[in-house]
Amino acid sequence: MPAMYDEYVMRRLRRVEGQIRGVLKMMEEGKSCKEVASQLSAVRSAVDRALAYIVAQNLEQCILEEQRSGRGTGRLVQEAVELLLKSR
């Protein structure tokens, strides 16, 4: 089943897109390393939150499907944890 992405996460990622444009502008303007690094840290945090939201939503859907079919869900939880760990 293809993944479904709601408007909440799409808005969040559009905001990240704007933050990236802002960082590029800061670099073009010669802003300090500290300022650029601070903004990049905020971007990374926003991306991490979006990733966690997507994985959580997908995990919830998959668990419900597995339960309906009578299968166990331990494998799904392990895959979700591995996906989050791999992203770091």
C-alpha cells in the first residue's frame, strides 16, 4: 500500500524548504559560521521531527493492517526503530 502523507507534514517540509533557502541567502550574504550553523541545526531538527511523524503515522497504519490479518507486529516496530536510527 502506498504511503499517505497528510497536509500537516507537507506544510512542515515546505517550511524546511524555506529555511534552506534562508540559509543559502545567509551564506551568499556572508553571515557568520555561527549564524549559519545555528540555522542548519534548526533545519536538521525540523527534518528529524518530520521524519519521526512520518514513521509514526506509517507504523500505526501498518500495525492496524497486521492486526487485522492476525500477524504479529514486532517486526514492524523493529523496522521503524531501525529506520529512525539509520536517519541519524
